Amino acid sequence: MSVKEFAFVTGNTFPVRDALRAMGSTWSSDERGWYVPMERLEEAEELIRNAPKNEPRGKSGRKRWGR
């Protein structure tokens, strides 16, 4: 049995969460970040670095104007 190593990453991950999951990453709600397999770390960091910026939205999911 081999031990798999992970790195912890944070940042603007919401827009790329599905891609992070697909590469075997695991979300930690307690720590508010992702555990990414070491062999996919560079790919994950690039995804996060190039992720589109989140826009503020209200509870309805629509853009909030004037706030």
C-alpha cells in the first residue's frame, strides 16, 4: 500500500471546484481549502491563478447593483 501525499491550497477556487474535484482533490470545509494530490499541484495552482473573478451576487443569484 502506498501513501498518497497532498498539498493544501486556497484562493479563488469556487469557479474551478469541479476541475479540482476531477483531479482528485478534496474540499475541507473546516479549513476552507482543498487538499490536492502532489502530482497535480502545478495544474491546480494554474487553474486557481487563472480562475475568473467571482462577482458579488444576492441570495437570488442575480448581480447586486448599487451595493
